Amino acid sequence: MSLVRAISRAIQPTKPPLRILVVDDSKSQRHLLMKTLMKAGYPTLDAESGQEALKICERTDVDFVISDWTMPGMTGAEFCREFRKIKGSDPAYFILLTAQTDREVLAEGLESGADDFLSKPFQPVELRARIRAGERVLISQKDIVSKNSLLTSALEEIQDLYAAVERDLREARNFQQALVPNRFRSLPGADVSMLYQPSGHVGGDLVGMFRVSETRYGLFSVDVSGHGVASALMTARIAGYFNASSPEQNVALSIDELGLYSMTCPADACRRLNNILMDEIDTDSYLTMVLADVDLISGRVRMCQAGHPSPVIQRANGSVEFVSNFGLPIGLVADSDYGAFEITLNPGDRLFLYSDGITECPLPDESMIDEDGLAEILRSNESARGPKLIEGLVQELNVRSGITEFPDDLSGILLERSAEVT
């Protein structure tokens, strides 16, 4: 049964057929009770003792009983206790017939499981009124049990659905992690280290690199707007546009006059990607990015900054500087224009491209790490290199923010030029 059908059925009231068991050692009393009940339209069963009534209850579904209190062998109260054991948690209504009016006696009847009392000798009008009252209670109880059962089934179905979603998200997380397979690479004259830590199962950040030639590489840091599955799917799409193994699909590569792939100007690549997102992909998502073209021999780096945080350089002497040429995010405005700018990394310098999950990491005083905080972290970890620096950065964010579960993805790509370049 589907979840919708289960809930729909759960809210529909049920009115099971009411069959009444009459228990009394007096044949004439039983006959009078059964005649009154059948005249009122209720089918009946009868038993002359509690023992006989229990045998009936063991083989027949009985949910309404009228029993005399004073009977040989087993009293009505004793029968009621055994009857409740048979029924367990199933709804049932039990009326005791008694001439007793003593409060202690009536309390004993209630403790045995009786729901109501009917005085002897009974009046037919009172009997019918108590039956109707008991019927309403019984129908309500059966409705509650039925709805609880269906809602339990619905909740189990929801839990199964959540479990399936959880499995899918774990697989999606593994897939996303595979988009950043090598967190450290040693290149001719430089090392590259990557940080990728989604805030949830899947994230909207992406970092990576692709080879242009032996001494020339493209680096990128991407942050897709929003969180969750939609952003994760977009990062997978963007990863395809910077795929090193499929250069013909890489928006940052072009074929030169010799038929060889070379890197286009980062600004042209951003413009091309913006056109793709605006013209070919029907989505409200957009992204910020820094795309860098790195020459490992000269240390020249050409970059385009499309709405992304400003790249940071830490020089060999430990000083920190932020560089920028701010442009619009990609996929936000059609026909946007983008500009490129150039820096030079000297031997021993390092360049860090990162998402705003780092600079916007919240602090206890409700401020953020900001660029000043990032600069302090880089200076305090000046001697650390590669993955050690990445690890130190995350640890500093933990300490400064006082949190371990960050509200936004943390990502970055670190290029460190060797102190000695041949």
C-alpha cells in the first residue's frame, strides 16, 4: 500500500459489526437479555458460565460482553480479568450486571477491567442506552487502533524512503569525492594541494586542475549557489566542462594552429561557460569561480575572478596579499563580460584559491573569519607545506569558530612554487 493510500484509509472511520456475548448462569436472565438485544438489532452469543464464555472467546472474536457478576465457579469480575488477557491490546467493552452498589465492590469490578455496570434487575431502555454508549467507545477505540496501525505502516514506509535517500546521498557523496580524486600532486617546480569538505552529504563546491602541457596547468575553484542535491548535480556538470581527460569538452582549452590543445584566456573561458549556463541549462543556479592559467616555469598566473572570493598570495617572506579583479558570477546575467588579470609567483611563493565557506566561517561573536582572519591563519602556519597547511587551516577554523560542523562547504586549491626552480 502506498503512503498516500495508507494515510487516506487511516482517516476513514470504521464501524465493525457489533456482536454481544451474554454470560449468566440464569437461563431466564440470558433469554431476557438476548431477546432485548436482538430486538435492538444486535446479534448475540450466550454462555452459562465464565469457563464456557472463555472457550467461546478463544475460538471466536468477541469484543462486547455483558456478564453477570455472581456466578458459580468463576465470578464475572474473574471472567473479566481472563477475558482481558485473551484480548490483549485489542479493543473490547465489558459490562458487569450486578445488584451491588457498594463502592469497594464496584472499584473491584473496574480494576478487573470492566468498563460499565448495569443494575439488576435491568431496564431495557437503560440497557440499550449503555450498549449504544459502549458501541461508540468501542468504535472509537477500533478507529484509533486501525489508524495507529496504518500510520505505523506509513511511518515504516517513510523510514524506508529516508533510508533509500540516505543510501543515495552516501553514493552521491562518494561520487562527489571522486571529482577531487588527488588531494596532493607534485608538479615540475610546484606542488598542488586541495581542500574539499562538504557541509552535508553533498556540497556545491568544486576544486580541481587540468593539464595543458608539461609545465602549464589550469586551476579552478567553484562554488555553486545553494546547497544539497541540485547544487551537487551542478558541480558534476561543471566538472565535465573542465575535464582533463576530455579536452575537446573543456571550455578552457582550444586547439592551436598545430592541432594541439592550449589554454584560452581565463576570461574567455568564463564567458563561454556563462553562455552555456544561460543558453543550454535551464536552472536557477549560478556559480562563482576563479579560473587560473599557471605557467610553472615563469611563475606567471593569469586569472579570472567571477564573483568568487579574492585569491590570496603568501610570499616566500611570509607576507600575505589578496589580489582581485572582480566580475559577475557565472550563469546570473546573459552576455556578461569578464576580465583577466595577471600575477607572478616567485620561487617559494604560494597561491590559494578558496570558497567563501572559509572567509564567511562564523565566529562566536557573530562576526566572520573574513580575509583578515585567513591572512592570520596563513601567517601562523607559514612553515607548514602542502596537506599540512590545509590541515592546519581547518584546525584553525575549528578553534576560532568553536564548531566542527561547518554551515558551508570548505574548499580550496593551494599552489606552492618550489623555493628553487630549475
